[in-house]
Amino acid sequence: MDTKLTYSDSKNIEHLFRQQSGKMFSILIRLFGFDNSTLIEDIIQETFLAAMKTWSVKGVPEQPEAWLMQVSKNKLINELKKRSNRTRLNEQFAGEKLEEKVDELFLDKEIKDSQLRALFACCNPFLNKKEQIMLTLKILSGFNNSEIANALLSSSDAVKKAIYRAKKSLQEQDIDLNAPFIHEINDRIDTVHTIIYLIFNEGYKQTSGNSVINKDLCFEASRLAVLVSSIDGDHQPESYALLALIYFSMARFPARINANGEMIELETQDRSLWNKEMIYAGTSLLAKSRNAKRISAYHLEATISSIHCMAKSFETTDWESITICYQKLTAIDDNPIAQINYAIALSKWKDSEAGLKKLDEIEESISKPIKHLFYAAKASMFYQNKTFELAKSYYQVAYDLSKHEMDKKFISKKIQMCDRESLKMN
């Protein structure tokens, strides 16, 4: 039975539209190519406008996804009939039995295939990382320019120009999205993993705005990771590990922010709120990921997250194993954030002096955008060592260097804690 569309449904409808938009775009781009992006966007927009108009009167259908796909399919067939003599189309969609051929594209297997083809096209090595991310969010995830700009700390105009350049570049390469793409899987799978990882990271801890988590980005990263993990091959265990990492991280979302949207650190989170189903799914995927020819950074990060998720409390966490994982991770991917986390884990396993020594070793490699993380880590170790005045001074430096409003609020509370502890000692 149909249900009346209400204001409370709007967020679910938004998610539905976004997810279906990616599916539709993937099918349509396969038909029309990147040089007809405006036409594709028009068809999708018309479909969603028709949905909002109909659903506001008749209610949301029992199977809204099927409804949207049927309407977009009908619009597509009408458009193909109008344009068959004046628009370059793939030959298999020209001539008679057009409806039958289009129906085949809307089968579940073909929708999945279309999305994978579009994803690997978006991760073309001719594009830079930022263009790859923007194009993926636009085509596969249905984000508009403004949403992409907010997510990536950019402007709508800059996003619009970057996506235009990316589409033009792919258009000039005359990419056939119906050709076999098995060689592209092997050549681009590392890039695809990286793009999904970067999208998730931005959602897990936003670099801008007034909220800590962007759940839309995290959801899209998990959806894309599920899609990629379905591809058989030597890379599949790595795909499983990436998806496991995403699930373990998302499992802690319910306890990660308070009612005011402020961060709650791992030490004080209510672990009973963690999503047990996601933890179970992550554990299963991590087990499947072990059949790998190489241990990737995703394997190690997922293992670290699993140890946190399995610990009954912060105090009983297996910090020795976490430290060893970070040590191995820095050997694979020697990025400064991994080094900072390695130092923090070392301070929990050994003592604050060991962590501070490690931080001193890496200080020169810490770039300005993440300096606040370095000084916050240093402050936490002095706090752990009960040198509260010194801890406060480093927290103050971290506060001054922070750009995110929620980071500032979090560090401000740490400064207040240092003041309270100092008073107790005097």
C-alpha cells in the first residue's frame, strides 16, 4: 500500500534519489557518453521532479526504486527515439527492438556492471586525484556541485570547472563504456581503492563545516566499496579489507558525537551504542581478506579498528598489537598521520615518554595542515604524564592551529580539563 509523503520522509527520499541518480547516470553515460552529460542530467532531473509531483499526491510507492527506474527507462526510450537519427549512440542501441535492448540495461546485473564501468572511468589516470573524487561523487553518488564543494573544502564554481575539465578529458579519449574493461581493473584498482578511502576519510572526519561526520560521504564510500568488492581477482582481499575498515569505523558512529554534535573521544565513548551488526560484518570481511598475496595498508588499518571494536573498555585495549600494526603500517605507507597514531599507540602500550620520543623524531615531517594533530597528541601525552601546565600549553598551540570549529571546541574542553587538574594539585 502507498504511504503519504511527509516532511519526515525528506531525508530518506534524498538518500534514495542520490543512490538512484548514480545508477541512472551510469546506465545513461554508457549509452550517450561523457559528451552528453547535460542531456543525462536533464533526464535524471525530470525523473525526480515527476516522482516528487506524483508522490506528494499519491504517496510513496511500495517499491520507490523500481518506480524511479521505470520512469527513467520510459524517458530514456522516448529520448532515444527522438535522437536516434541525430545523436551518436552505441550501435547496439540503434534500430529496431529499442525497448528490449534498453530493458536489458536495466537488469540488476547490468546496472551493477554499468556502475563499475563508470567508476573505473572516473578513476582514469589522465585525471588528478581531486578530479577523480569529484567526478565519482558527481556521477556515481549523485552529489551536486555545492555538496561536493562543502565536502572537499572548495567552491561550487571550482568544482563545476574541475568536473567540466574531467568530462572533457574523458570525452577527448573517446572512451567506450561498453568495451571489455578487465585490463582497467588490474591497472586502476589501486586508484579506485584510494578514491573510495579518501571519500570515506573526508566523511569520517570532515575538514570543514560545523559537523564532525558527513554520513552521506561515508554511506557512498561503503556503497562503492561493496560494489568493488564484488569483482573477483587477486585484488579482492584488499577490497574486503577496505570495506571491513569502513564498517568498523561506521559501527562507532552512534557513540562518536554528543547531542550537540561535538566529538566524544574513544576513551569515553559508550561502547554499548556501537553497532554490533556492522562490527560482525567487518569481522567477517576481515577474515575473508586474509587470503591475500600481500598485506595492504587497509588490512592493517582494519585490524587496528577491529581491536578497538573488540575491546570491552579503553583500558583493556590490546595496545601492544595496535602498536605493532602501526609500526607495520608506517613501513608500508609512511604518512605523517600514521606516524602520529603510531606514537599515540606507543604511549598507551609503553608510557608517555616513549610516545613523546617518537613524536620528537617525526616533528620535521609534519606539514602545516596537520600540525594541530601533532600538538594535540603531544599535549595528550603530557596530560597522561600529569604535567598539566605543559599539556595545556600544547593544547593551546593545537587550538590556534585548528581550522575546524568542532576541533576547537574539543580542544577547548581539554584545556579546561588541564586547568581543573592543575587546581587539584595546588
